[in-house]
Amino acid sequence: MGLEKVLTKMTNFRDVADEPSGGGRGAVTITDVANAAGVSASTVSYVITGKRTISPATRRRVEETIRALGYRRRGGSPSPRAGVLAVAVPPLGDRQLGTEMEFFSAAAGAARELGFDLLLVTDDDGTSGLHRVTSAALADAVIVLDAGDEDPRVPVLLASGRPAVLVGAPGQYRGLASVTLDFAPAGRACLTHLADLGHRSVAHLGPSATLPGHRLRYLQGFGESFLTAAGERGVKAVSRPCAPAAEDVARCLDELLADGGPTGLVVHDEAALPLVMGTLRHRGRQVPGDVSVVAVCSDTVAGQQRIRPTAVVMPAAELGVLAVRRAVGQLDGEPAGPDTVAPAFVTGESTAAAPAALSEA
């Protein structure tokens, strides 16, 4: 996909000095954070660098204090750029999802045009890798994928003093740029489309409940707007998580489709989409004759299905380019502001008028 991985193993930890964040009288220091959190300055340093194991309760208290005080590690005197942008991503396992691949490919191209390489940072929670990258100054700026409210990676970024871009739905973090997907209108658009086709009973298959809390809260906004719009249109609607595994998808659909079930489905996980379509075929349900399906996925995944689905198409490439430009822009002195990108709703072949017998029941 053209993604340039410039480093695979990161070492050379560095201690964090007690430097004021941002410089100037009254700037927040590690000592200020330590006093407010009720710990030693060395404990704060260990939380920031990841050099020693700190108890979860203490780490959480220090991270919350960093957020509250707005502490940022001062970069010191200007130094030559490394020519590297770090991209922190959640572990994907064996999955090669279209959204992530489109993002990486577009980001790599944009970075190359601006004279930068990309460094992938993957961890279970994303914090230890960021500690290594920021402490050793391996990257000029950091892009965090799938960011969310109360994201545990944010205190690391704030403490590092490095330019950063959060891709997702982050909270109002002072000094960090954000590129946010506006999911609420997309959820409403899905319901409106199905309701306009006469569907009176619909279901939203949301992302797995096993996702980290900060990511799950971000994605739940889609389901909430879907249910709110259903109430306004007088449509019976349910929303439930469904893991992207064959057994889980089969169980979800069997439970939903018992006694007729909904005539419209919204699949909010592109990894689950082919499983949903395949299970419906195996159950003898025609799409869209018996069940209409709306997907939330990348253009790549949409194009891989037997029929082109009606879909909320994730603007992954646009996000990748914008995130890189915002990261490099901060290095050139541009302000760290928020950007919002709306997914596109594209009508395909997987939705049709509701079956009369079921929609009128």
C-alpha cells in the first residue's frame, strides 16, 4: 500500500527533566503535576516515559492531573527534524481493513510529498509505544488514530510537547489538533433512508462491546442518533453490539430475525459486513428483497461485496491527507485547530422498498 515503515524497534529511553511546559513565568512543571497528584516528581517522570511500572490507580491520577493542568514538556532549543511522523494505531491482528489501509496509503503519499516518512506505533493501549517514540525524539509529530474522549494516549502527547493530531472524536484537549468524523448525521441518514423506503422495523449492528471504552463511546454516537431518528419517525429500532466473528454474527442475526425480525439492517463494522451478507444468504434471506442492508465502511470494502451496498462511506483517504498536513503544519507554526469531516451517504444495490407483508405488520 506504499506505507513506509522506517523503524520497527524503538529503544534509547531518556529521562524527562523538570522543564516548564511552554516556557515563561507560571508555566506548569513536573513538580506542579507531582504536587497536585500527591506523588513524587520521579513518579510523574516514570508515567510520562514508561520506564517503570506504575500502579494503574497512580498512573490514572497522574494522567488526569496532566490533563487538568495542561502540562506539556518543553521542546527546548530548536533541533534538526527527524523527517518522521509517528502514527499510533490500535492493533489490527490479522485484519486488513479497508478504512485503515486507505488511511495509511493516503497518509504515506501526503507525507512523502512533504518530505516525511511514517513510523507505525502499535500497542494494546497505545501508551508504551508513544512513550518510546516521544522520549527518544524519534518523530517530529504524532498522529493518533481512533482517538476518543479520555483517551489514555493524550496525557503522553501533552507531556511530550510534540505536535500531535488526534483522528477520531477527541475531547477538548488544549494544544492538540484534531480531525474528527461527524458520525451523528450519518446515523440519522441511515434511518431516514430506510424509513423513506417504508421499513418500520430496523436494527443497528454496532461495533463489538470489547473495544476500549474511549473508542466505544466515540462510535456509540452513531447508534444514538440512529435510535433518536427512529423515534422521531415512529420506526421500531434496536441497536446492539456484534463482534466481527462468524459465530457472533450468526447468533446476532438469528436472534434479530426470529419471528420475522427487522426488514432493514445497518452494519456498523466493515469487518462484519461480509459475514452478515453471507449469513443472510445461508439463512435464505435475499438482499434487498427480504432484508435491506446499509453498511458503514470504506469504499474499498464496499467494492469487495457481491452487490454494491448502500453505505456510509468513510473518507479514510481524506482523513489521512488532512492529518498529515495538520501535523506538518504545526511544525511550521500553524495553530492546532479542530477539523470535522463528514462521511458520504451513497445509495447502492443493497436497499429497496420494505416487503409489504412485514412492513405493514
